[in-house]
Amino acid sequence: MDRSQVEKDLQNLLDIKTYPCIAAVQAWKRKELLFDLYSGFGTGVSARALASQLVDFKKQQTPRNFFLTYMAVFPEDVSQDEEEFEAGLWRELSAMWEHRDIAGEWDPRFSANPDDKNFCFSLDGSAFFVVGLHPRSSRQARRLPYNALVFNLYDQFIELRRKGLFDSMAKTIRERDIQLQGSVNPMVETYTNTWESIQYSGRNNSPDWRCPFHKEKRDEKVPPDFQI
């Protein structure tokens, strides 16, 4: 699949009359929604390239391109259900931290412990809010024909609050979400900015959900004493 097809798919999604995320719509109109194509969703084969692009993306953020957004598109990867997508999302985010020379430091404003509700995915000292899109999402606003991860610097939300724009934007997003699907995303409605990571995948997770992020590479080898 080439970039032109991805552009058409994004246009079709964002052209929905009541598409909830007005920030994404503005980013698209202003040509501030950047994307690259990757492969092997959830395997880590693209993790180094993605981490490097996110660090470069962060450097491009200025007051003039306030809605700047980065999307990692995996056009050949299609998750079969929400659980599969969520597992792949967290494997992909975890794999970036296997490249410590790029990953750098954690954002000091957030916890690096995934069991802490103040956890927020970070790279190069900055936190990112992540939104997952895939064809089997229960939320219509998160459906693309293939898997994708959308990244926004958390500083964008802080700036919106500083300017007094965050609450009005959140209200508009919820109203449009109701118009589109008949309900507000339950994860956003329940947790808003009190628990970021539970919202990344778009899946309606239970309160006992545990974030599967890890910063250390897991050993997938079978123990030597294991017998069938």
C-alpha cells in the first residue's frame, strides 16, 4: 500500500460530519498530521525507526503548529479484535524502550511504573498521549482499515488548559461522539486525564485492568527444564 491510499483512508475518516476529534480534523486541514508507514505491528521490528521519528517529531513542535500530530501507520497489519490490537499496541510501545540510546529519559512529570495511574508513555524526556486505530475498534471514530498509532505530545494538552480551551474542546468532542455513535467513549467519560494509559487502545477496559507496558526486554525462550 502506498501513501496516497492512506491519505484517502484518513480523508474518509476525518470527513465524517460529526467526527469527534476536532483537533485531528484541524491538524489534517492544516497539513499538520504527519504519518509514516511501518510494518510488523507489535513485533518491534519497526520500533527503532518509530522511536527515532517521534524524537524528530517532538523537535518540530512550535507555537505555530499547535495541532501537530504524528501517526504511525501499519498498512499490512490488521488486528482481528480489540484484545489483539491492545496487546500489539503495548508491545510496540515497550519495544521502543529497548533502544535506550533513542528513548532517553522518562518525562519527570509522570510515573514510569505502568501500575501507577500517573503513568504516561514517554520518550526523550517528554510524555505522549497515544490513540490506537484499527478496523475492529468498538469506537467508530477509531476505525481505519488497518492498525495505526496516533501520537500527540502531552504538552499540547497542558497548553490548551493554560489557554482555557481544554474544557470547551472536550465538551465539543463528547457532543460529537454522541452524535456519531450515540454515546461518549466510556474510557474518556470515566477517566479523562486521571488515567491516561487505560484509554490508549480504545477498548472498554474494566477498572482492574493492568497496563502491560515494560521497559525491559522479556525473554521468550522456553526454560531449559521445561518438558512437554
